Amino acid sequence: MKALKWIAIVLGVVILIAVLVIGWLGFLPGLSRYIGPNPRDLGVELTFEHARAAAEAHNMPTTVSDLETILADPEVAKQFDTVLTSDQASSLLLTGQESIPNWPLRFTQIRFNDDGTSEASGVIRSSLVRPFLGDMGVPAGDIDTALGRVPIRGDVVFYASGSCGVQSNTVDLSLSQVKIGRLTVPGGWYQGKEAEGTKYIDGALAGNGFQVDALEVSGGTVHVKGTRPLASMEPWLHIVSNDRGEE
């Protein structure tokens, strides 16, 4: 089952695109010698409390009563009209990362800036990049070519910044900086080519039952509106507590 079937799109869209551009375009032969630094700290607070608040804001269940409500009216639960802070979005992604099939990112921070730009940092698990790109619909030949030019092994840190929006399941991305390990990737390698990666996001959204009417970053938050398949909530069901607040 394709990865995006399990993802609430607001949580991962910026970093997801960064992985596509980094992995699919095939950057940096000999990159392995640059691996080593820790992920950049974007000042995002990762807590379970932020994750629970994000789930509530994103119309996801956090109590047994919420699950009963979904069973009574599944169609309402598919809808979302959500505003999340950087702390909330990053924390919610962290709590679900291990249960998203082939998700190649770990310890990810997403920062939404006041000027409408976004930043993301974290760790790429190289062993999961190939299956993830395959789940996204990238042709096997293109994956082979890209990974043949990127001789990285194990885990490698990344940082990406730029602007991103979505209208009617179409992603509009403009990257301003990408770093892998200690190396800043030359902008000429990816700027103006972002659509070569985002076209797979567009197809995966529709193919997996998502309808993202709009996603906009402004004022230090992200606002996203649309509908999703109920299965996209599964990686986060473990945060559901009983109605007395016990985990």
C-alpha cells in the first residue's frame, strides 16, 4: 500500500518534497564522506502534548469517545480544516513516524516562518529511500539512476528551506536551500526543477484518496483544508486515551 495512504498530508508535505528532490534528482557523487553532523536544531519543541493538540486540531481521534463518533459518522471524520504550529506538526509526525510504511525520515523538525516560508531538518534513512520512492510511483529505472549517483549509506542528516503550497492537489514548491550532511547543494541543481519531483506527490494524493483543497503557510502556522481516507489516521491511533485522559 502506498505510503501516502497512511499520511495526514499537512504533517509531511514540505519534508516529503525535500526527500523527493534530494533522492530522485540524484545529487552529489561521493557524498558519504560528508556524513556526520547532527540535524540542525530549528527550535521546535517535540512533545506528546503538542502531538495530542495537533491530532485534536486535525480532526483525528484522541479519546475512545472520538472513535465512537467516527464509527457513527465516518464521512465527517474524513474532513479537515486545520491550523497547526511548528511544534504541533513536528510532534505529531514524530509520534507516527515508525508506523508509516517505508517512511524514510526520522527526528524531523518542520518550522513554519512568519514570512510564509518553511524549513525542515532531520535524518534520512538511506535504506528506505528506494521503497519510498517506489511507493510514490517513481519509475524503477529512474530510482536506479538516481541512487547510482548518490553513494550514501546508513543515515544522513538533511536541511531544506523554501516555500510550499497546495491548491486542488497540485503542489507548488520553490526550494531556496538544501543541505546534506555538511555540504550545501548548489541551487542550480534543483531550483526550477522542483516540479520533476512534485508531480509524483500530485499523483499520489489523488491515487490514495486525498483531496487537499488548499495548504498555506503564513504567520508561523500552516493552514490546510480538504478530505482524506480514514486509513491515513492509523499511525496515530496509539495516542488515543480513554475519556479520563489515561493513556
